Amino acid sequence: MTNKSLFSQRGITLIEVLITIVVSAIALTLIYSVFATGIKLYQKIEVEGQIRDDADYLAAMILNEMYTTPPSYVEYEESKPNLIKLVRLQDKAIEGYLVEDSAAPQKTTDISINQNNLIIQRGSEGETIIDSLTAQLTSMNKGESNERSSSLEVRGGRDCRQVPKKNAMGERIEVTQCTHGTIDLTLILTDSPHQQGSIIKTEPLVLESSFGF
């Protein structure tokens, strides 16, 4: 009986073929699903890591400007958000002994966020646009009432004062000067355009930092 079954020429039935195809399709679907999930998770971790590295780099650029040449005060205008000026006054010395800072600025550095770029301008030098990043600054909830963008703000202490000045157009303006306070940096970053064709889409990351001066 066993030999007859072994050498039977009957072949397999259509039902057996269909069952084999269905089982194979299910197995291949599961294998592909696990593989795709692993690739997406790996890419998401990699992209988010790059974005965090870029955020650290941007914060380090500002810290470098602040602590390489510590400012005598930080200046900003209420009408120009996301723009601060670091002002270092000339040292005033009498008979070789340092007495106080003079009123004449020795060095000024403008730091701003404009059109999704961090821009640093040192005195009369040209602008340095920090754009060599794998990520880019962006906004969240665009067009909505709760829209949020990257920002650069100053929280001053009691020593802040309003000072009248003239701008480049000769117009009279008022600026705020603070000798002590905190600079609050909020960065909203997403992956750059050349990475947006990847198989995953990452949500913008919000990273906040504060620097005392």
C-alpha cells in the first residue's frame, strides 16, 4: 500500500496548488512587512539623530559668538523679532589700569533667524548664513492660529533699559539694551528636501535652548 502511494502518478490537485500559493503569499507578506518596518525604524532614528546634531551645531554657533568675545550688553528691537545684537564695548584704561568700558562699541555681532536660516553678521563683514545642514528650519501648523516657527528671543533682567537711536534710514527708534539676561532659542527642524523622498516622513522636531549672559 505504501509503495503504491509512493509511485503514484496522480500529481497534486488544484486545491493543493491554491493552498500552497495562499500560504506562500501570507509568508512573503509577513516577511516584507517585518523588513520594511525595520528599514523605516532605522531610517527614522538616523534622520532624527542628524536633526539633533544640526540643532546642537546651530546652538554651538551662537554660544561661540557669545563666549569668544563676551558682549557688554545684548540689544534688540521689539519691531524686529528673531534679531539680536551682541555689543562689545571698548575697554577704557587709565595709566594702564582697566577702569570701565567706554561708550564706544568695539565689536557688534547680529544674530537672526530669517527665511528659515540662521544668519550671523560680524560688524561690517558680510552675512554668514548657516545652511550647510542635513536638516532645515521650518514651521509647524502653517496657516493655522497656532502656527509656530523657530525663534530667537531675549529675556532681560531688571537692568534692561530703553535707549533712543537712529536706524540706517535716519529714523528715530527705541531699542532695548540688557547687560544681563537669557537668550531663548527655539529650533523647529525637519529633514531637508533631498531627504524628503525617503520612504518615511518625520515630524518636525522642536528643540529649545537657553543661554545666560
